[in-house]
Amino acid sequence: MERDKPDIGEYLHYIGATVPAMGSGWRKMKCPFHIDSHASAAVNFDKNAFICHGCGVKGDTYSLIMYKEGGDYREALEFAASILTSGNTEIRKQNKSSRGLSSKPSTLGRRGKHLSSGGGRRTAPRA
């Protein structure tokens, strides 16, 4: 794992995901970006990467921040610096969100409005 990037497990925990135990290779988990009744996602702690085969969200910590919180790469860097501790799996207590993860499209960032509320399939935007 690259030490200069924030830990992906820490961000997944921050947004309310049930993060699997640390280990090598791809670790199955339920996707925190859509309503997931089965483990359709996986996280790789060695590569600091995430992928969901249900809704298509994938990438490193910054990619997930841009997807969930909205904004560009620079804003994702600032968000990670203010919320996450680099190289440490403990979340800064003063910045920890106490709200649970919501599956409402309005809370999924800019692109979340195009996700359906079930099955992880994308829907076409309404005209």
C-alpha cells in the first residue's frame, strides 16, 4: 500500500461500511454506495483499492471521496486531510460522523442521483 494515500479501510469505515478484517488479496464486503443484500463489493488493503460489481464504483480512497462527497481531486485531497489520518486506521474523533450511511440518492454525492435504490443497477436520468 502506498503510504502517502489515506487508508481506504479508514474511509470505508468513516462512511459507515462494515469493513472486512485486514488481510491480503481482495476481501468481500457489502457495498456502502448502494443497497446491497449480498457482498457484491471487495476491498484490497494491499493495493488500497475498492470495487463494486453491482453499481460499478471503484478506485482508491480519493476516487471514493470524489464519488461520495462530490468535488474534484483537489477537494478530495483536502477532505481526506481534514477527516482521515494518513497511514493510521483510527479516525480523528472530533471529525467522526455519527450519522449512519444513507442510501438516499441525495446523500451519495453528485453522481448518486443516477443510482437506483435496489439491485445496484444504474438508471437513466429522468428528463
